[in-house]
Amino acid sequence: MVLDDVQKICQLISTANMVNIESRKAHVETVKQDVKARDDKVKGDICPWCGATLIKRQGKYGSFKGCSTYPKCKFTFRG
């Protein structure tokens, strides 16, 4: 039974892996654009999850930006 599970997992991973180099490059570019868009919103003090204002807060481990609608939106950014 364990061997069957391992084979199923290996098959799932191999089918999900991108073998086409062009589609892999397009995927990486899309991820980079998404990260840049998120970082731009955070720099502008806008929550990338819900669009509300980010507030600088002080926590146990230092300062961070958190969504002003907390606890409805739990986005935080440390950086």
C-alpha cells in the first residue's frame, strides 16, 4: 500500500512539472510580476489582499505593517 501511494505522488508531481521551457519562463515571469505588484502596494501602504490601508504596528518581535481591517483581513508584512 505504501508503494502505491509513493507511485501516485510521483506521478502527480511528474504531470504537474513544466517540461516546456517557454511555459516555465512565462510562469516565472508571471510570478515575478505578481510579487512586484504586491511589493508596490505594500510600499504605498495598501493591503494587497483587501485594498484597505496598512498601518505600522509594534509586535513582540518588532515593527511590521498590518491591515487596518484586522481581524477581518490578517495580512502582515515585515520588511
